[in-house]
Amino acid sequence: MKLVVNTGPIIALAKIGKLALLKELAPEVFIPPTVYRELLAKFGAESEQLEQALTDFIRVQMGNRG
């Protein structure tokens, strides 16, 4: 299954310590480049979880052109 997620759910799950739920739904979670930039700019207690998820299972997906 391919899962594409925007910023809101990722940050909300990180804030409650449940970001791993996304990984349980799909081995790889895809985000657009804009969401990636928004996540990099996030500061707070959840930022460490976000960084880990970005290296572990969240992948930046470039849009298909053509």
C-alpha cells in the first residue's frame, strides 16, 4: 500500500507519541517536498521524532510530470 500524508497528521501523531502508527499502515510513507520543508522547520518536543521518521520510513516523493 502506498500512503501519502500531509503535514497536519504527521505533526499531530508526533505530538502524542504515535508517529509509528503511520509505519504500521505502510512500510513507506510518502510526502511532497512542501511537506518535507514544513517538517524541517518544526521545532518542539516532537522534532526529534520527526527527524527519526524522516530517516526511517517517510520519503519525499517528487510529483510526476508528463
